[in-house]
Amino acid sequence: MPGERSATLSDVAREAGVSLATASRALNGSERVVRPELQERVLEAAQRLGYAPNANAQAMARGSTETVGLLVKDISDPYFSTIAGGLAEAAEEHGLLVMLCNTGGQPEREQKFLAALRRQRSRAIVLAGSDTADERQTSEVADLLTSYLDGGGRAAAITQPRLPVDTVVIDNHGGATALAVQLLDLGYRRAAVLAGPEDLLVSAERHAGFAEAWREATGSKPTYVTDEFSRDGGHRAMARLLDDDPDIDCVFAVNDLMAVGALATCRQRGVEVGRDLAVAGFDDIATLRDVTPGLTTVRLPLAEIGRLALDLVLAAPTAELRKHQVQGQVVLRESTPPRL
């Protein structure tokens, strides 16, 4: 009825014939045990009265909310959105909500979000892509995480094991090495790498893995061009590469978005990928289903990576930090046919 007030916790306690403290423990998830018969009475009373628990009161009782904070660099990047989707699906199975924080790759925003999630008593935090080579920035993030962990929070990362939390570690170096070996087996000998900013660890690791394998097999390093770790970055880097080194026979873009940008440049320049030039990427994002020719890449189980990160962050802490290694798988497609 209009104007009818909502039932309060005191109403539930009175209806169930228990103390206010017992009703609170039964409904707000306190770690203190409530006898089964009292728990049942409280729940039945709450249902009869239409009582809706207060989320803030539950957080105070448990010391945390049912929220998992997920920090990503760019949610428009299919790499991060697929990881986020896998984590959110797993979180729903645990009755948890995911709060998505888009850092834009800006350290100050990442630190701001971490501080806010701590204030809001988030149950857990997952950082995806916090992988700068800047030691000062890494140290500042580590300090914020340590403070959060000391307050009873749980955290995990999808990056390299440089933070004081359990980590899903992607073998970027090994995946790029395996790709280089496959391209060499197909007969390619004059390679180039389209890389992201030099302080971005994921780009540096993939570049290094590819270049080391190439140098070992051919005695020479691949040419490399750096730009943004994005589709537009790949587009610009490919244009410079074609201007400066037109004799290359294959290109490795260190992520699929850069590879998609490189394919667009090739179309604009009249370079036929798969005939005039081979192009490969890394990640196997869903967007590649619509790319022609099909792009050779290193497949990562992105949705599963999100689920693994949630498993780590919800598991009981251990004496030593856990590192869950994830390997990539080379997938050969039409963009890198065998050399005749």
C-alpha cells in the first residue's frame, strides 16, 4: 500500500522472537554461527514481512561487500572484454557482482580505483594488464594492494608476477617464440615486428620471444616499429614499415588489434596479404572471425583466464603467492601460407 513503510531488521527480530543481534547474524552473513532452528525462524519471518537486507549493513557485518572490482586498461579492446566476460560469468555462479573499472592505461586512474574499491569494502580485486615496466608506478600499486590485503581483502592479477598477489601469468615470450618457429618452418626469412610502447611489458615480452627465435635461426634480428598498442597504432606502424622496409616477407604484430590495423594499411596500399606479404598477430580475439584473410595468431583462452583469476582471488590465501601459467597455441590461417 502507498505510504506503507518497509520492514526493518527490528521488525524481523520481533516477529521471529530473537534478539536483534541474532537476526542480524542470520541475515547479514556474520561469521558467528546461528543455530539452525533460529536461522530458519529468522528467514521465515523475513519472508513473511518482505524484509530486504541492507547491503551496507551486510558489508559492515562481513567486513566486505559481495563486489569484485575488475581493473582493465581498455574495455573496448576485445582482449579485455572477453576476460571480463569470463570473470563475470564465474562471479555470477558465486553470487558476486563485478564492478568494472576502465583505467585507460593511466597509472593515476588505476591507483584511484584501487583506493575507491578499498573504501567500498570490495570483497576482492582483480587487475588485468597492470604491466608497466615503470618500477615507481609498480611500487605504488603494490603499496595500495598491500594495504588492501592487510585490511582483509583478496586480490589477484593477470599480468607478470611483479605484484604481491596471486597471478595468472601468460607466457607471452613462449607464445611468440612458437609463432616465429612456425613462420620459419613455412619458409619466411625477412621478418618485421609491429610493437607497442617499450615500457609495456606484454609487448616487450612478445617482441623479445619472436626476435630471439628469429635471430637464432637466421642470424639477423627482425626489423621493428613501435606505436600504440591498438588498431590505429598497427595501422600507422605498418604504413611506416612499408615506406622504410618494403622487402620484408612477414610481419608479426604483437597483438591482434595491431594486426587488424596492419591489414587495413595493406589493403589501402594494394598489398595482398597471403600473397605479397604474411601477417600474424597474438591473442585470437573474437573479432578475427570477420577478418579476411583469416589471421594467423597465438590463441589465448581469454574467457578461461578471467575464470582462473576469480578462482585465485576467491581461494584461501597460502603462505607463498600462486602463479598460474597459461600457454598460447599457434593457429595458422590464410594470412601466412607456405612460401613457394
